[in-house]
Amino acid sequence: MFGTKRAATEIAAALALGVPLAIVAAASTAHAQDLMSLEPGAKIENAVRMGDKQVPLPGGKWEVVFTLSDRRNWGEVGSAFLVRKTEGAAAAFLVVRTNIEGGPGSGWPRQRLCDRNNVHHNGSDNYYNREDADCWIVNHVVFTNRESKSDFYNRVKAWGRKHGATATRVGNVFWRNGSYDYLFMSHFVDPAAYGFPRETRTSWVNSRWHANSVAGGTPERRFIDAVKAFGENYRMALRKGFRGRLDNGVPQLKFDFQR
């Protein structure tokens, strides 16, 4: 359940607009499991909870690979890595990171992803606001064996090597923040799971999925367009979940592509 103060505020506001109480109560108390309390290997779908935020899950069953938490000077941060498998192999990947406890109240630094121009699409807001930012890009990522400064991403890479996951993935990256809260979410899919060749031993710049390499009228372009279309819908669901306004998740959000 979410905070009673928030629920009461939303109910009062909705009643003032004439929204039936039963609908308001369902929306403000939508049941969701606490992602940070789940064990590795747990299978989940629909939506989960992290702190006072709801995290909508794309269609299908998702497996919790691991979760991590660390404490900053203002509170706890939670991170989670999940995969969706097809015929035993990972076909899609989710990374979510958010503050579990209330933040500083003065907003958050603008993320570099908000202003990237070397990606397939950038639908981020075009202004700087520490207390209200909404960023979204469509990009590809190449997981190499190089160690990073982040223990979390080193563990993500190690899992991929152990389970034979394709290094190159294509997907959406989102950032949302208010004065006290933020949410980082990435949803990447494996092109090899949709009939494209597996890409190995390449760099991000040299990948066939780089924005400068994908030509119009090709299957790769149609795949990118499908990823973008999914991202537009998923972005709306994440906005609702960020404010705890999902009702029973969004099972209709399923990425699909026919080669």
C-alpha cells in the first residue's frame, strides 16, 4: 500500500472532480509486490513497487536476477535487474533504479542522457529543471567485458557472459524526477531473439545498430521504429507509476516485432 497522506490527497482531489470513490480507491491502493524484497529467480508480471512508486512491467513474465541497495547521505537507493526469457534464453532486459526514501527536496541534477544527439530518438524535455525533468531516448548498448566503476553493472555484465546473452541490445532509456523522487528505467531487447544476426566483438560506435548505420527501408529500421513505438506507450505508463497512479499495472504493454 502507498502512503495514507498521498492516498487521502488523491481521493479528495478526485472527489472534487466527481470521480467515483470506488475508482479512486482502486487506483490509489493498487496492489503490487515490493521488488526489493523479492529473491533472485522470482517470477513477476504486471507491476511492482519500489519505495512509494509503482513500476509497470512490459508484457510477459519477468525473472528477478538480483537487487541491490545502497545508502546516500539523504537516503536509500534501490537497483534491480530483471530478464524476460523466450525458449530459455533472455530476450529482454530491465534495469530500474530509484530512491527508496525521500530525496533532498531540491531536485536532482539533469542526466546526460537527456541531451544526447547520437541516438535514434531523443524525446526528452528541452529545458533544465532540477525539480521536474522527463527524459527519454532510443538507443543501442554494447556490453563489453571491460570493468566499470559500478558494481551493479559489473554484475549485469557477468550475468550476461555466464548465460550467453547477446552483447548488443536495442531499447529505451527513461529518466523521471520530481523534487523528492527520481526513477531511472531501461528496457532493452535482444535483436537476435527477433531473427537478426548476433553481434559479437564490436564497439558501440561500430555496431550495425548505431544511429549512423541503420538505413531507411531496412528490417533494422523497422525494428528501431517498433522499439520507439513501444517506448512512447511505456513512457506514459512510467509517468503514472512514478506518481503511484497505476491500477493493476499495464499488461497490454508488450513489445513485439515480426521480421
